[in-house]
Amino acid sequence: GEISNLRRQVKFILIPTQCEPSQIGPRGGVRKGKLLEHECSYIADFVYTENGETVVEDTKGMKTKDYIIKRKLMLYVHNIRIREV
């Protein structure tokens, strides 16, 4: 009963997909722009509520360079500090 709303493998978008602008075709239809870059996302191991506060938790054996950058982006973009265990 100490935590509630436990969820696993929760995805957070850090940088959205980037595409060229959509264009209106000759017959009036919308033609989607070309994909330039896929989204950058972070998948948290666990997200739960503790004492009315949302906690994002990650279990790490080794902190990779990718993880460190994504941890910094989580704080910058979502104002969420990841709890590492």
C-alpha cells in the first residue's frame, strides 16, 4: 500500500519525429512530408505514484552514454528526475 498506479515500460518522447512539411497535391490531397529523423524516446522500467508524487524508476547495472543523455533530456524536457536503483 505504499505505492499505487504501478506501470512498467512507460515510454516518454524526448525529441519528436521530424519530417519535411506536408504539401497539398495537385488534386487537393495532402502529401505527407518525407521522414527526416525518427523520434528519440526513453522507456522507463517503472512509473508509480508514491506519497502523491509520480516516480520514474530505472534499474541500471551500467550507465551507458545513451542512458546518461536520455536522463538529462528527461530532466530538461519533462522536468522528471529518474530514480536509479
